[in-house]
Amino acid sequence: MYGLLHKALTAWISSLPDGEDLLTQVMAEVDFDGRPDDFFRFYSNDQTGSFLTAVAKVTGRSQEDCKFEAGRFFLAGILETGYGSSLRTLGSDFFTLLGNLDSLHESFTPSFPKMRAPSIRPVRNDDGSMTVHYYSSNAGLSMFMMGALEAAALRLFDLDIDIHHRIKKGQGSNHDVFHVYMDPRGFGESTEVDETIKEACTIDLGKSVTNDLFPWHFAFDRDMKIVSLGKHLAARFEEPQAGKPFKKVFRMLRPVDISSEFDELKDVDGVSCLFSVDAKLLRDDDAHGLASGMQGMSLMGNGGDMASDMRSSLVSCASSFRGSNASSSDMLMMANRLYAKADNIKLHGQLTYNSDHDVVVFFGTPALRSLEEMEAQRIELSEMPLHSHGREFLYGSMFQSASAKNSNEVDRRMAELDQSMLEIQDKKKQIDGLLHSILPPVVASSLARGEIPPAEQYDNVSVLFSDIAGFTNISSDVPATDVMEMLHELFVKFDNLADKHGCYKVETIGDAYMVAAGCPEECEDHALRIARLAIEMVHTAKSVVSPLDGEPIRIRVGLHSGPLMAGVVGRARPRYCFFGSTVSVASLMESNGLPGCIQTSYRFTQALPSDHPFELVSRGHIDIAGKGLMKTYLLIGAHDPTTTTAEPLLPVEGKVQDLASQLLAKTTNTSSVGDRMAQVSTYAVRTRMARRRSHHV
């Protein structure tokens, strides 16, 4: 079926409070080539079923509820596109509109050649209610139609109807039956025609005038015998059909499920009717004309015999349907197939009962939609009566078909373009995300415009460097893939921590990891951010094991604060680099640090606010290459609920001769941080003096 259900479901979901999110989930559930809600696209039953299943799953509603809501929103979409006035022309009241819906469906055929149009037949009941007979070859759309009918009554006629599904197709019936209770306004106001007005018509048409005005008419009496044929219609038959049984010559395609009995047919008034002519009764020249239009039939034998066989098959098929208990769905599909055949004469018009002669007369013209159908049926344009607007209808159908084809192609192209734009946007977001993970967004935007942003000076920045203790041994003795897996696992965790604390990851070089706070986005709490990040990085590193010995990873961390310069370097693979003494000192703090510890400069401690929550222990003065003696500290922990607090970050005994034995006393019997700091300081002084004496000796 075409995408009317798909489009209506999409419109309903979009109207819900969280519609955009729900629609995204639906689109993720289905796997179609192209958009799953293209109104002009013809979808298979499996595709429609999977789309409906996805909608029901995401919305938490039953499939029947989803169809009902879709029916209501389908009409809303029709009205919003400006077709409301066209719908109102079908009737001034709800009952009349329903009676003319089949005509509207027939007019859609040029635009939707694969459409299997449904049929609706309303019946007014004696108790003031209405019965609606709904015939459709598309199974399971009854709830959709009920929603559309309810919406049409409300939106077009301000009628609040009460509709019930009395009989369901397949449960003892060959079609669906709806029972509608509504205000009497739904049937419109009955108007009596003044008898004097009726008497104004005094002309009694003779055969000649009737033939000229209605050359395609036919009439049958109460015995269902043909009593009259228009001249153009009569000329199509190989033998005279007067007196022949009506049922063997004509087949009613619409309305569906009307029995071919005189009393029922004479009551079919004011309803658009469609008949097909039994192809085997046509004249030989028409048969040969039909056969000549069937390409490739000559390869299978005599063309004329094949045309005769084809007509006989049609008649046999039609006769079998008339004499069987075929369902209305089968009948509707048969009618649609016959209507779609270019080489089968169809007549559309209306039936009227002539009480003077007790006959039912059909007044109509050939239902033609293209010049190809005219040629296949050997009908000349001059044979279309001027007053019937058959010629206008033909050219209108041709224009509508061409316009619909062009419009459908444009819509298809636009849908493809929309899909391509969505894919481009997704790709752009991915590229932007990747670019912003490498460069600051402001810098990335400038580079995208072809501009190189100038370097900038930042006065207050805290920089962190870290590396892995023993990485040289790991990288030399372990396969490269294992090393890369270890680094990836570690650095992904570090990246998440950097984002958590609002720090900017600058780069990684081997096992070195560099982060900054206060640049490129300036902030006053840059030292606090870096300190919290450093503590969590040391603890987090222990969750990654070394592929060399299976032991937890230990990292060295160095911190320093001060001014620096930042800017973009290079055009090919540009990098956002930091320059200045602050960077080099932070790196030296790390390279001269201790495994599992955070070493900071004195200047970093001064960048912290006076009420900071961190525990800092002086490590004393260290001889830093290129800088001389520098006063350093160890950041061993924090009393901060926002920071992961575990055991203190202390050196490992046996690895650091000058500090380990004293700092490890923190975990044993030392009473206070002050006592421990004094002990560390005393031990460090003694160690330095001992080294000097040894040097002099």
C-alpha cells in the first residue's frame, strides 16, 4: 500500500509531548531503504507491518489504537494541505459525503496507479442511525477508517459522532460494518421539490435525441433483460444485445457488494457507478485491436486466438465470481483489476429508475484516463458527448497523472535530499565532535573558516603532566598490541575524569598525559580543578594492570601554575600547543616525581585558595635540571566530598630511600600530620648531610 498509513502515524507521533524522541526511536526500529513515511511510496505489507509494530512498541499503545489515531491525523493532514474545500464538495452533509467517497477514490487512480481503492456504502436506518459498509482489500485498516470518519464528521461538519465496529471482516462477514449514531444534521435537511417545478419539464426525448445525448447508455427491465443501448455502446458488440440477460453483458464494479437484482439496483440513486463490459461480446475488430495491443503475444501463437482466450478467461473469471461465495475483498480486488485494464471497456455514470416504463437506466460515458486506453478500446474523442465533460475528464486525468508523476518524482527527490541532509548533519556532528576533542571549539571554528587564530597569553593556568612508572620496561618486553590496549584503557578513563572536572586535555605523547585548567577557557579555580583531577587520576590508574607483571599501574604526576602562551601550530594536522616556563616546570615536576605520588611546585600551592581542602607535605628543595633548587610538595589527599578519597598517596617503601620510611609511618603510629612533616624534614636533612660528607671523603 501507499504510505498514507505511514505518514499518518508519523503525524500522530509528532503531536505527542515527547514526539521527536519517540519518532527517533521508531526510525531506529525499522530498516528501510529511504524514508519509512513517504506518502507517495508503495510499501510492501511486511514493511507496513514492521513500521506499525515499531510505533506500537515505542508508544506503548496497541496496534489497533495506533491505527485509529493515525486515521484521525490522516484527515488533519489532508485539511492542512488545503484539500478541505475539495472534501466538502462531496456533499453538504456527512451522509452525502460518504456516499460520494468512491468517486473521490476513483479520481486518485491517475496519481496512485497501484492503489487498491476501498469502497464505502452508507445506509440510513429507520431509527435515525447510520450503517456504514466498508470494503477494503487491505486487511486490518478498519480502525484507521473509523478514526478518519470520526475526524471527518468533527472537522468538516462539527458532528460529534458515536461510531461502533459492529461486524468485523472475517468474523461471519466479508466486510466491515460500522454503526454510527449522530445528530440528524448528519443527514442534511430534506427539501421537497415544488410540483410546479417538476411540471416545467415537458419535453419527451425521442430515440434520436437520446442516442445523440446518451450514446453510451443502457437500460434493463424488471426481468433483468436489456431493453435499450446507446448507439456507440451498441456498435461495440458483435451481436445485438437487446433482450439478452443484463448480468451476462455488464458487471458492476462500484458500488461493491450490490446484488444484481432489479429492486436493489433501482434504489441505487445519487451514487457514482462503474460498470465493465464483457470483453468476449465485443466485435472482432475490437478483439483484434485488443490483441494487437498485447505486446509479445504473437510469440505464443496466433494473436487473435490469444485475445479470444484472454477475453474468455476474463468472462470465465467474472462468471465464477458471480456464481460463487467470493468475499467482498476478492470482489473488490477483481473490480480494481478490471478497472485498471486499459483494454477493458469501463463505463462510469449513474443509475436512475424510470417509473413510466418500469426500467432502470444507466447514463454514463467511458471511464478513460489516457490516450492509450482510448486506442486500446477503439474510442474516438468525438464519441464522448460534449455535455458529459468526458473529454475534459480524460484530459484532466492525463494532466493529473503527468503532474502526479512529476510531483511524486520531485517528492521522492526531496525525500532523498532530506535523508541525505540528515546523514550529512549526522556526519558533521561526528566530525565536529572529533575535531573538538582535538582542538578547542573556538579554534576549530576558525580553522574551518580557513583562518589561523592568533596565539593568546593566559596569566593564570594550572598544568598537569603524568607518565607511567616503569613504562620503558613495559614497552620493551610486552607486545605492542598489549601496550596499546593498556594505554587506551588508561587514557579513556583519564579523558572522562578531565571532562568531569572541567579541565582541557592538551595531548598525549607515548605514556605522557598533559592536561590544563584555566586555558583555553579561563577560570579562577584552575588549581582546585587540577588538584582534584590529579588525585582521581592516581587512584584510577591502579584499576589498570600492567601487561608486564599484572600489577596495578602507578603513575607520576607533576603540577605547576603560572602564565603561558597558547596557539595553533601548523596547517597540516594543526595542533593547539602550550608554550612557556609553566609548561616546562610542570613537566619537570612530573619527571622528578615519585611513583604513585603527586608532586607540585610551591607556586602551585600558592594558586590554591587559602581554605583549600588538600593535604600537602613538603618534600623540600630538589635540584631541578635547568632550574636549580626548587621547593616542592607532595599532594597526598583531600578532605573533599567531590573528590574520590581513598588511602593517602604516599611513596612505596624500598623505592625511595630518603622519604619512604618516614612517610609510611603515617599508616602506623604517627599521631598527626605536623609530626609526620617534622620527621620527614629531619630525615631529609640528615640524609643530605650524609651524602655531602660521603662526597667530600
